[in-house]
Amino acid sequence: MLRSALLNVMIQAAQKAARSLKRDFGEIEKLQVSVKGPGNFVTAADKRAEEILFRELSKARPNYGFLGEEGGRREGADKTHTWIVDPLDGTSNFLHGMPHFAISIGLEREGALVAGLVYNPVTDEMFSAEKGKGAFLNDSRIRVAARRELSDAIIACGLPHLGRGDIDLGLRETGLMLPQVAGLRRFGASSLDLAWVASGRLDAYWDRDLGPWDTAAGIVLVREAGGFVTDLNGRDDMLGRGEIVAGNEAMQRAVLRTIAPAWKR
């Protein structure tokens, strides 16, 4: 696969940050004897990975802005480009020694998302896409699944929990969806949920209460894999509203139609 200079910059940055995360992930099990220790350790790992990403991306594109989950927004001289980065998506999974987490890097140009990369350092799966150039898993082209009926579909979602989200609303949404689908999953890493929709492993995904770093890269992946992405109003304001519904055209619409009664009452 011939990669552009832009994607090479993103890949090299992700791989450098991944080495740090893999080393830290290997230490997690040793810290489980301490209640406080693992949480502090993971916070430090998260911040360390973001600094590596900032340094590497800035070295290659010194004038671009940077929006990270940990450090917030850092303005660049070039106001038309912004990296949108989550250095460790799936922090709770990481904290519990579950090998399902990712580095997520999106690029926004003049208000439009134009490139995305999602990398799981443990499985060495690199999902990447550029606007107009297709989506890939490592060197292989990927496409969204072709299923059109919810009864055949495996759907992923986010679930509210202690300290985050509207639990009653989450129960209403999942209550409407569960009788309609072949399976409902909650994996705990939004960027990988979207990457799995793009690669056809999942048929659709919906979630709310998200930061732009959770979804920016995945939005590009799904679109370049032939999928559809909107907010929960069916519009193109996923980053602004912090919510998302993704799948092929039929699935995306079916998910919206199914869960809408949960809040439109």
C-alpha cells in the first residue's frame, strides 16, 4: 500500500506513542495490589503518550493546531489545520489490563475532517483513511458491512455508568434496541467501535457524551469505508453535540429510527 506523506506522519507518531503505552500496559498487572496506584499510573501513561504525539506531529507539521484529550487546545500559526488526538481511548480497559484500547489521530482542515488513524498497539491493527482515498486496515482495503436488517446485526453502543451520562435514557435506548438485533455490545473504546464499523466487524454504533477526540478519526474511517455518520438528530454535528450514529446507510437509519422514541416523547 502506497501511503501519502500525511499518513506516514500520523503512523510514525502513533507507533512512537504506542511503544510507551505497550511498556506501561505491561506494568499494569504489577500495580493491581494498590487501589490508588493503577489510576495514577494510567493518568501518567495517558499524558506521556499525548506529549509524544504532540512532539512528533509538531515536528512534521510545526504550524498545525493540536486538540488533545489531556492537554486541551494548543493553537498553531496555521489556523486551517488541527490535529484532534486521543492518546489512550479505552482508559478503563487499559486500567483493568484489557487489551482493547487505541491511539486516535484525526486531522481537521478548514472545519472538515480529512484524515483519521486508529491504532491498537496490542493487536498491531492500524486503521487509516484519508478523504477521497478509501479506508484501510494495515495494508488491506476495508468496507462497511452490507447487512440491512437489524435482526441480522451486531450493534455497539456506549452505556452510561457511575459518574457519566443519563442512565435512565441509556436504559430506554437499549431497551428499544435489544429486541431488534442479533447482539448488542459495549466495548469501551469509541475509536475502535468506529474502526470496527468501518471494517465490517460491527454493523452499527451509537453513543453520546463524547469528546471530539473520541470520534474524529473514526468518522473519516467510516465515511471512507462507504458508511454514513450523523449525530442523533441525523445531522452533521457529531463533534459539536458529542454524539454519533454510524453504519451503512440502511443500518444507520434503522438505529436512529429505533432509538429515537427514547427521547422524543
